[in-house]
Amino acid sequence: MRSTNKFASALVTTALVFLLVAPVTQAQVSNTELLEKLESMQQQIDELRAQLAQTQTQTTETDAKVEAVAEVVEAGSITQPQERKTTIAGYGELHYNSLSAEDPSYDVDEIDFHRFVLFFGHEFNDKTRFYSEFELEHSLAGDGKPGEVELEQAFIEFDLRQDLYAKAGLFLVPVGILNETHEPPTFYGVERNDVENIIIPSTWWEAGAGMNGRWGSSWNWDLALTSGLAMPTTGSNAFRVRSGRQKVAEALASDGAVTGRLRYLGVPGLQAALTMQYQFDPSQEANDGLDDGTLLEAHIDYQRAGFGLRALYARWDFSGEAVEAAGADKQTGWYIEPSYRLNSKVGFYTRYEQVDAARDRDKFDQWEFGMNWWPAENVVIKFDYRDRSHDLNSQAGRDFTGIDLGVGYSF
């Protein structure tokens, strides 16, 4: 009995010891795992610290390089690339003409999209630029069509120094008021004035080279050496200046022309100019009775407080037996055009002009008056009334009165 009790007591004692020792053992195991995790975390922290130190070193080196590059750029050792700028612009005009002549066979009643022009320009750098104008006249061009596709300008301009510029290529001749500035919103009248159509054959361009400069703020000058006219000396258009434009289309170039212009801009709103051109041989043919020619043109263009005044005189003097015998050795034209602009939207004008050119039909005087309405900047609606009388009785049937309507734009 005692032996049984001792065995039971030993069993109970063993169970109690086991129960007391098990948690301690488990705690020892858990503490070991915790220590292993802490050691792993410490290792990761050490690695992150090493990476951070490396990143900070690289950042410091990069900042130093950036500062060094900035110093070089500021010192001018590196030129940053220039931004290239290309410009697209244009203008156009639609005309309606209703003219009643003394001889009904000369009546005019038509509508025509007279001009559609696109301008392309490009700035290569701050000293070199390109300009061009591409035009479609009368909507349709081709065999049997009334229109033409024309390249009016294509030239490179260079800045030689401050207030001195040069250009080479195909460009507008520096003469008159309208030849270089002829966008519809910039002038009165649906049709361009006849002096700057017949005597100065606007739009008139040639190929060659030119220079432009300024003397202070008041004076501006132009000098150009270009291709010349090729005027016919026989036929219905004999000695007609406008018929001599070659438009730089496989143009004859045995004899050229030199043009000089001086402009005064010293009064606000005023432009006064004098142009002289010499044609070495206006027909490009020797011994045909048309030897040389000189154009003299002077004008003023004044705008002040709504009041405007344009006046222009142009004269050709040709030499040679044939041109003198035809009575076409002196061809002249002039006009005067006062105007008044009520506000930014509406303006009125009147114009009187006289033309005495080679053809009998181009000897006339004309009164004109009308108005421009600008519904938006660079958009214009035009109306005018014209009364033309020819100098020669043989041309009396061409005398007319009539109206013109037009819409134009530029951008």
C-alpha cells in the first residue's frame, strides 16, 4: 500500500515539474527566435545606411556637375540651340465689278476671286530669315483658264549689323506705296489705283540682291540690283511697261536694272519717299529702237487723327528711235487720295488720278469715291463708285461709270 502511494506521489510530482518547466522552455525558444529577427533587422538597417551614404555621395557629385555646366553656359562656352520659328500668313480678295460704258460692248458685270495669297517665312537664327509669297490669281490657272499661279517673293534676308540689312533672291521692287504693302485692309478702293498698276506695274517683283539701311530714326534707304523688264516693241502692247514684267520665269537677263529709294519717316504718321530706277535695256534686245529707261517716283502717305492723305507721281523716260516715234518715250501718272476714318470700323475716301501711258486706252483721268468697313481687325468690306474719261476721242466708247464691291482679309 505504501509502495502504491509512493508511486502515485512520484507521478504527481513529475507531472507538476513538467507543467512548470514547459512554459520556461517555450519562452527560451521564443526569445531565441526574437534575437534572430532582431539581428536580421539590424543587418538590413546597416545595408540601408550604406545605400543612403552612397546616394548622398552621388547627389553631391551631380550637384557639382550641374553647377559646373551652369558656370560654363553663363561664361558663353556653350551656345544653347536657337528656337526655329516658321510663320504662315496670307491675304485674299473677292471683287464684284459693274461698269457701264458708253459703248455697251465694253460693259463689265462680273465677280472674281482676284487673289489668294499664302505667305511662308522662317527664321534660321537671329540674323538670317526667309520670306516668300505664293499666289493664285482669278481662282483657276492652266490652259485656257483666266488665272495664274505665281511666286511673288522668295528671298533670304541677312542682318549685317545694326541698321544695315541685305537680301538676295526674288523680291518686290522698292517703289511706290502699294507695291510692297498691298494687303486689302491696308488701302481704300476695291481695285488698286491705276497709276500703281499701269505706270508702276504693281505687283512688280524681280530677282537680284539688295541692301537696306537706316540713318537715325528719320531716314531709311534701299539699293537693289535686279533683273530688268522685257517690254515688247511691236504689236498692241508695244512699249507697255506692265507687259514687260518677266516675273523671273526663265527671264532674259542680258540687261538688268538698278533701283534706289530714300524715305523720310521723321514726322509721326508720315512717310515721304523718292525712288529712281534705271533700266539698262527695257526690251532685253539690242538695236530695236528702245535703248534704256529711267523711272522717277515720289509719294507721301500721311495718317493723323483719322485724317489720311496719299499722293503719288511717277514718270518713265525712255530713249530710242522706235519708242520716240511711237510717242511712248514719256509715260506719266499721278493721283491724290484724301480720306477720313470715323473710327476703327468705318472710313471714307475720294481719289482723282491721271494716267498717260503707251496705249491709247491707258490715257485717261478718273474720279473715285467710296468707303471701307472693317468688321474685324484685318477684315474689310469695300464699296466704291468710279467715273473714267479717256483723253482721245477714239477711246470715248471706253468711258464708263460704275460700282465695285469687295471683301478682303489678311492674317
